[in-house]
Amino acid sequence: MAYQIKSIRYQNSPRKILLQNINGPCPLLAAANALLLRGVITLSSECVRNGVASTDDVVNMLANRALIRSQQSSSTSSSLEKTDKEGDDGNDNDETNKPSNHEYHLNEVLSILPTLQHGMDVNPQFTSPQSIEYTHNLAAFDLLGVELVHGWVLDPQDLETCAVVEMKSYNELIELVIGGDERRREVVRLEGWKVEKEDDLMRLVDSNKCNKEGNDDSEVKSKNAVADETKVDSKAQTETDEGVEVTSNDADSESSTSEQINNQCQGTDSLEQQQAIEQEIADIGLKIEHASLQISRADVANAFLTSTSHQLTYHGLEQLHAHIGEDAVHVFFRNNHFGTITKHNGILYLLATDLGYANTPEIVWEKLDSIDGNTEYVNEYFEKPSPRAELAPAAGPTIDPALLLAHRSQAENDYQLAMAMSRGESSVPISSSQHASTNADEEEGKLIEAAKEISLRTYHGEKNDVTVAVDVDNSTLPSTSSSAQNSQLDSDHQMALAFQRQEEQLNHESEQLARQLQALDQQEVQMQRQRQQRNDTNRRRQQPGRPTEETKAGCTIS
């Protein structure tokens, strides 16, 4: 990944910032821009000359910053430990050869830096702008000396939501919402189970009622049997007195008594079963009540996450104003995107790092004074830019940073060659050598300006009928009798002319390509005109005044 460089002024000092081509999460770029604005780190001269920086360049720059801060903190810690151990005997030689935790922590952070170009997991809490769950990735920000803040803060006046959110983080709220969905399915299952148990209970109650009625009938039969038995006994006694033998009904009496006992046992079992089912129904009701409470908490959490899906609240803006100091620079997290934030004259601003503003110097900062995205842009002096006098294209083409990075090696080779050419006059006296070096620098500058002009004209599709000519002022060359000096100057001049011819050849090829594209466009326009003419001819053939067959059929002939 490559980042184009833009030059701005911050606090009356020139600064370089990195622009982002892809609108994605890039904490690496945000941290680098925060440190570049502070002036504690600087881009290499190679990056500045070519206007582009690679990921390796940014990682190395931040790694150097981390090493410097690590050395400073370790020296401070060692001095404090030395002060604390002034009264010791110095028997801790075994621990001196062991790697310290600080070194291990530094190596771990340095291994994390390259991964920050792809994003970073952030788990914010909703109590304050700096309340973020501490992770290894966040340790990299600490070592760089950059604070990560956010504006997703819950208003403490919302008591219902505060009772649910409390000190929970974003991940914990997501788990609560997911758990609420699971409890909702569980409640549906428990309610179905409860209905089945209630149906079983109703059937059991009806069965017990029938058994009770049967027991009442058996009791009546039993009483009747006892009365009949009494009558039989009395009759038997009378007939005995008369000398007649009678057989009693003892078997029927015993059968009736055993049936009554069995009915009583069945009634006791049914009552115990009824009580067990009632207890199960009560337990299911408690589970449903507990699950419903969790569902309501999940609904509150989901409502908070939905209403603040832009991850910024008005209370969070207030907290950011209170937390960020005047002209302090931090990294701001919102909607899985990382930006650079500062406060100037009591107003919060975000650094505009979109590549589309590369050639728009009047847009540098974006106001952060609303949660709905309705904002305005200001320039490097935090002032609203005045409208342009005329609508004109940007100062130059917005070239893909990856393309700039691909051509950087060739540009560096050309630069080193030009520097070697300017230093090649070491055999000439100092004054003459300096003079020749100045001429070489002027010639190189003319070539670079000419190449830029050709590139711009090619990009905008203009006809490059401008002939690039670089004249070497022979009168300013040092007049010496040394043939080696003249030979070297002739060689340099020939090399410059060859470079010019190469640029003209590339320009000619670009012009030919542009002409071909223009010819294709003209053919397409001509075809569109022909189609339009055919359509117009067809419409003229069907004039509205000419009667059609349907009109003739509708006429009345008298």
C-alpha cells in the first residue's frame, strides 16, 4: 500500500501528511499523521522528493519513534531502579543477563506495527472517550505516545439504558443481544411445553373427578350391599329358627370392600401426580419470567446500539471537548475508521486525508460539530475557504499512489545520476566547479519542469505541440584549457539531449494514442447522428394530419 504526501501548514509550521486512497480502516496512517503534525517524526527525503511513501517507509518511521521512546523510558526506569538499589549489596547479577519485560514488550509492539495497515480491533466502552478495552494493538499506540479516543459515550441521564449497559463493552453488548435472541426462542419452546403440561393437568383433573364419582357410586353400592346383607342375616336367623338352612352372601361383600380400597389407592396416586405437574408448570413459569427479563435487557441494549449506529453521541461530543486539550492531536475512532483529531479555538476538527483533496490546498480540516455527518471543510488556518473566482481543474492530476511508488525507483536513479553529474567536476578549481555544478542543477531543473509540463498536457488531453528545448548557456561554463572538462561537459550535454529526445518520443506516442481515441469518439458521435436522422425521418412519415385507417373507419358518410 502507498500513501501520497500533501504539504500543509500547522501551527505556522510546514508539515507533511499522508493521504489515503482506499476509504478503509488504517490506524497506521492516523497515528503517523498525528505524529507528523506534532513534528516529532519526519518523512525521509526520498519520500518527500517523490511525493509518495510506502507502508514500509511509514512502519520504519514509526518503529524509530517507538525505539526512541522505549530508550527514554528504559533510561528513566533504570535511573529509578539505581536510586532504589543504592543500599543493596548488588547480588542481582543473575538477572542482568535475562531479557527484560520491557524489551519483550517492545519487540511485540514492533511486530504489530505492520499489521495496523489492515485495521485494528477496537472494543470501546461507553463511559468516557478514553474508555477502550486494553489489547496488544492498543499497546502500540501507547508506545508511540498517541492516545486513541472515541465519541460513543452513553448519556448518564438515560437511567434505563445505563442500568443495562453499565460498564459493559461493545462486545459484551453484542453477546447480550445475541443471548436475547436465544432466550426468545427458548421462551417459545417453554410456552409450548407449559401448554402441554396444562393440558395434562386438565386431563388428570378430569380423570380424578370421574374416579371420585365412581368411588361415590361404589360407596352407595357398598352401603346397599351391607343393608342387603343385614336383611339376609335377619331372614336367615328367622328361617333357622324354623329349621330351614340358608347360605349367606359373604363373597359379594368381600369383593365390594376390596374394590373400594383399590379406588382409594388410585385416588391418592392421582393426587400426587397432579401436584407434580403443577410444580413443573410453576418451574416453567419461573424460567419464562427469567428469560423474559433477559430479553427485555437485550432489547434495551439493541435499541441503544441501533440508535447510535453512527458511533457518536451528543454527550460523547461534550466529553471529547472536555478531554482533548487545545491544539492537542489524537487518533479518533468511529465506524471502524481511524482519523486524526485536534481542537482549535474550542472547535474539534478531523484531518481530511482523502486522496481526492490531494490537489485542493484549501481543504485540510473537517469540522466535527454534528453527529449526523452535516459538516463543513476549512483550510490549513482553520478558516472557511473563499469560493474560487472561476471553475478550473485542480493544479495537477491525482495520480494513484501505487503508480507513483512504482516510478519512484526510476526517479531516484535519475536523481542520483544528476547528483553524480553535478559532483563530477572535482578536478576543476573550486569556483569553476561550483559554477558548473550550478549550471548542471539549472539544466536538471529545466528538464524536470519540462517533463512535468508534458505529463500535465498529456493527462488533460491537450495537443503537445510545445517543443521542449533546454539550452545550455555556454557562456557561463568555466573557460579552462582542460580538455577533460570540455569532454565531460559535452558528455553531460549529450545525455541531457538524449533524455529530452526520450521524453519527446513518449510525448509523441501519447499524442498518437490520444488522436486514436479522439477518432473513435468522432466515429461514435457520427453514428449517433445517423441514428437520430433515421428516427427523425420515420417520425416525419407519420404526420398527425394524415388520416389513418382507424380514423376513416370512424367517419359517418351521409
